[in-house]
Amino acid sequence: DAGVIQSPRHEVTEMGQEVTLRCKPISGHNSLFWYRQTMMRGLELLIYFNNNVPIDDSGMPEDRFSAKMPNASFSTLKIQPSEPRDSAVYFCASSPPGRGGSGEQFFGPGTRLTVL
Amino acid sequence: EDKVVQSPLSLVVHEGDTVTLNCSYEVTNFRSLLWYKQEKKAPTFLFMLTSSGIEKKSGRLSSILDKKELSSILNITATQTGDSAIYLCAAMNYGGSQGNLIFGKGTKLSVKP
């Protein structure tokens, strides 16, 4: 079975450029989470969706960050304009519905973003 | 502000040793505590703990939650080099319809042969 799919796996870009990260959750999962991981701050939740609707975006650092989930099988995280401090590994995770939430989130392989 | 604190930040042991990793939390509307193992790539799920005092076991790994002390421990017995990883603790609250996870910064475990 395919797990959570993220693309690209690595991205190197220059400051000021737009960056779009993509995620395909596991089929049948109805919650999707975007995380950012850095050495300094660890793993931080940016935003999560339930049934394609954003539930909590309080972790989004600033207006340069936006996320969409146009359908149950696709989500994007966009940074515009990008800055060097955005350099991090960005993980997408999904979780299945039911039973009040199992708590188990299945993580994608991550996108390593470097902004020069 | 909700927070999860893990200790130690880093640990180096020899194969065969037993280790205990600590996690404490201050989270509004606490629901459950989860442990993840992160090797080179994405975190993988280990345990979810919801009830206090009930130990969960998986092979050489075990974990228990203490809601009175707002803490959890993860034990690994007879460590192996394959246990080398970052172990992440996360507290789940009742936010939204699925809750969300507040992660600690992790404990980096290195097991030497």
C-alpha cells in the first residue's frame, strides 16, 4: 500500500521565490497535517485539515505561508516569498477517521527545503 | 501555552543497556500521549497512552502514562544499535474533530556496539 506521498523530496531555491510543497494522503484518511521540523524548534504543527476543511492554522508562522486542500487526495503548502529561515524539513501526515481519532498519524517522507 | 518537554535531549549507551526516556506535558484539554521513533526520515508510531498507570509493551519497548504527574516514560531494555534514533513524545488535545499533536523536541538515542 502506498503511504503518504510528498513531492518534491528536496528543493533548493533562492530567497524571494515561491515554493509549493505537495502531499497525497493515504486513501481513506480524512485528516491531513502539515508539520515543519528544524533542529532549533523540533517538530511543529503548521495546519491541519479534517474532511478537506482547515481546522487549526494557528501554527502557520505568517502570511507568507498558505495551505489548501482542494480534495481528499491532495494538499499543498505554499510559501511566497520564501526566506532563508524557512529552511526545514516539511512533513505531511494523515490519519484515518473514526473512534474519536486513533492518534496514529502516518507521516510522509518529508520535503527538505533549503532557501538560499 | 501548551508544551511538551523531553529529557534527556541526547543519550549515548552501549548495546545491552536499559534506557528510560522522559516526557512531561502541560496541555490544555489533554487527551492522549503518543511516542514516535524517528530514524533517518519520517516519524513512525510506537504507542498511544490514554489511561494512567497502564503499561503498553511492544517487544523490548514499553511505556506508561502518569496523569497525576503529567508525564510519561519510554523504556527500552537490552538496547540494540537499531534502536538508535530520535524518540519523539507528543501530547494530543481535544482540538478540532481529530485533536492535534504538540511535539517535544525529542531525545536522540545513540546505541554503541
